[in-house]
Amino acid sequence: MTIVETPVDPLVDARNWLNDGLRVALATVVETWGSAPRPVGSQLAINQKGAFSGSVSGGCIENVLVSEALDVIDDGAPQVFEYGISDDQAQEVRLACGGTIRVYVERVSDADMIATLIEDRPVARIIDIETGSWNLFGANKDTDPLNNDAQAATTISRMMEEGSSGFLQVDGRDLMIVSHTLPRRLIATGAVHITQTLVPMAQAAGFETTVIDPRPAFARPERLPGVSVVTDPVASAMKALSPDANTAVVVLAHDPLLDDPALIAALNSPAYYIGCLGSKRTHGKRLERLRNAGFDDDALARLHGPIGLDIGGRSPGEISVSILAEAIATRYGKGTPL
């Protein structure tokens, strides 16, 4: 089975290029209108050779944007470009359904700043796109780029938690806030057949994945090549992994001895999605066990069981699609436990 690796963060490529002595530009979506395919904060890194990493559209503008970025690399002055059917380049670049985006392109040379954005998340970069100046918020508590503006600090902290980006007025200036959040994670218990198809799909969707299974027959490397598989007891493995608000937990072993410890740990954590494999009858028995373990109805309402969106699928691949779709929908406030 081929494992699809998580797409590389464009900032990682930007850091590598800088360390290799290449000049680099970073393009960031700062505003969108209509049906723009990528959200505000999406980024594309470009080096002086024209190689690029990331995405700011569905492929509609990257070719033109790379050319613009090469000019910024040569000139050094940041620029804002607007693309879409209302733009002068309408005949050259069109976004689906009339969408329009504004992209801020800057030359970057500070490898330490890029490293901070990668390694010290959650962190926000505060950019004055009029002047090109910037500050970091959240990574260095010894500095205050907001001049003691408590309201702005609260707003940016919330944006970092949500992973959202956008403009914020601070000291009479419209500043662009670009959030860099902790990575989304998916923790699965049970190295079963569904897990073998779910994990590569989750990796392709940008999740960091970990599988927990203490059973030697299931946890063989050839069953999940290239996947982090933890063979410790489930309770201790979950404690070490410490699910956070960016974590989806799915229990797939179909064995209470493995699934219940994972569910207990997940329910005692801020994990945003908790999915449980099994029929309605199996889920009913699961709820009874968890009630006996001390969880009330409000806590148990967080569980998605039977797991996945009801798309009528039966094969492991189809079930995996339904699980990943529900986890993503829940992340964006679209999923509701049954």
C-alpha cells in the first residue's frame, strides 16, 4: 500500500531555500471576494529559480503570480496584486465563479523568522502591508507589538486558536494578521483495515497521523508503512500524545479494551472530534460503559457514533471517506453528532 505523505508546509520549503542560499518570496492571500478557492492566510513560497510550494488558488493564478514574485525578489519592495474577473488581467487569469483575491507578495530573508513560524506555533505574524514592516505575536512574550492593546491581543489570540487570518485595526493602522496554528492531528486506535485506508487520506488532507495498537499482529510495520504506530498501552499512549483542540480521535479497533481507554482520554481532552466505529447497538453499549465510568450526557454528546457521515458506503475505503469528511466538517462547524 502506498502512503501519501502530508503536503509540505510552504514555509518549510522557504526555510530550506533560504538555508541553501536562494532568494525567496512569500505570497499571502490577504482578501477574497466571491468564490475564491483558497482562504485568507493561504500562502505560496517562491524561490529565485521559479520553483514554488503551497497554494493561493485552485491553480488559477499560480503561474502568473510566480512571475510577479520573481520581480519582487529582484526589486525587494513588497507589492499587493489583485486577480479576478474585475482585474485588468481578467483575460489572462480568471477565478472560478467570479472570485477575486488580493495577494501580498514580499521578499523574505529572515530564516529565523520563518523557523519561528514553523516551530513555535501557535504564533501570528502581524504585517503592515503599506510599509512591509512586521512583528510576531505569541512566540516571544518579551515583546509587545500591540502597544498594550488588550482588545487587539484578545482578538489575535482568538484568531490563532481558530486558525483564521484577516485585517485588524491597531493604533489606527490596518494590519494583516496571519495565523500559524498547531498542526491538525488524527489519532486512531486499532491498526485495522479501515485504518490502512483512512491514514493516507488524512495525511493527504494535511493531518499529522498516529496509530495506537499494542497488538503485535496488527502493529506490524508492513501493515502501515511510513506511519507512526505506537505499541504502548492505549491509556499511556493517549496521555503521551495529549490530544488538543486541533486533534481528531477515532477508535476503530472494535474492542472495548482498546477503544474505551482512548475514548476516556479523548473525552477528558479538548479534542474537537471523537469518532467511534460500530453499529448503533454497539454504540449504545459503549455509552453505557462510559456512563458507568462517570461521563454525563453532555460529555457523551461529543461522540460521533456510529462514526462518519451517512454516505451509504460499505467498503473500508468508503467508510474512511465518510470518517475523514465528518472530521473535517466538524472542524469547520458543519458536523453534528447523531
